[in-house]
Amino acid sequence: MTQQTPQRWLQTVYRNLPNIVSILGVLPLSLLLLDDGFAYLPALIVYNNFMDDLDGILARELRLSSDFGARLDNVADGVSHIFIAMVVGAHYGGVVLVFSAVAATAILIRVGQRLNPSVVYGSGTPTNELMRHLLLLVLLQETFEMDMTVFFVLAYLLNAASMLVPFAMPHLVRAKTKTVVTILLLNVALAAAWLIPSTTPFIAALIFGTYLYSFAAGGVLWLRDGRPAGV
């Protein structure tokens, strides 16, 4: 028994690796509750984005996908992304806080719509697209000491809409990163935007540009054809 128990425990851990990663992606966000917690926000968004991608990679590559894991990943994303959106809103206050609540509501609706993993959804933007936008806006504001209030409001408002639109947005940078290597490269780019300020405007232009193009192109095709656009 003493020899079998550790083996069974290790097997249980292995089978639940994606679920463990999903949970570990959320727990460190509690640092944002500290008095100086906002200083950790860029690092935590990069970390959360990496862990969110990693759980999917593990589930797919190790063939550990499950309905429970899909639901857990969905709920973990909802909790972490609503929390981050509201923390940013509370930090800047005023109209930014108001629209952060709008985006948080959209995240909640999207998460609720995806609690059944057997239903295939191919529309709208993932909630972590907003997280990438918030990261880049925070970095731009801190680096260039610009008032980004209008851009925060637009990011919240546009993402609240694009999370719930009935058409796909296949031209997003994240939508093009299908392999493990390209997913890792995207996370390296986000880390570079955080650690190397000179790269931030270029990475921001790529992320925001492809988002706006994908939103507009998907919407035009959907209105023209009367059916979901994209793949």
C-alpha cells in the first residue's frame, strides 16, 4: 500500500495538470489586494495569460482534455479577468471604473454562455483579449506618462461588445497562434512589452491593429452574408 499510494497520487496529479495550472493562474492575483498591489499588475497579467495558454497546451498535447477541465478553465478565466478589469477600473477611477463594470458584466455573460463545453462557440473575442489590451494601455501610460482615459474606456467598451458579437474574429494575433511555438512567442512578446519599454508601442500597434481590423472585417462579412464569419 505504501508503494502504491504515492504512485496513485502522482497519477492523479498528472491527470489534473491542466486543472492545477488553471488554478495556479488565478491564485497570485491576490497580490493586487495589497496596498501597492497595482505595481504588480503588468507581471500578473503576463503570468495569467501564460498560464491560461499553458493549461490549454497541456490538455491538448497530453490528451488530458475533459468537460470538467473546460468548465474550470472557463470559470478561472471569468474570475481572474473580471477581477483584473475591475482593479484597473478602480485604480483609475471615474469613467474608467464605470466602463470596467460594463466589461466585467460582458465577461460574466460570456462565461455563463460557455459553461456547457459540449457546445461549440466560434464567435466574439476571448476575455483575455481585453487583458492584453489593458496590459498594453497600462504600460503605455506608465512609460509615456500619457492620459489614457479615453483609450481605457474604448478598450472596455469595444471588448464588451466584441465578446458577445455573433461572428468570429479570426484575424486576431491570438487566433493566428495555433501551435505551441507561436503561443509561446506571443507570451514572449507580452513579456517584452512589459520589460523593454521601447518595444511597447510596436507590440501595442500590432495587437490593437489586428483587433480593430478583425472586428471591422468580421462585422462587415456578417452583415453582408447574414452568417457567422471566419473559421
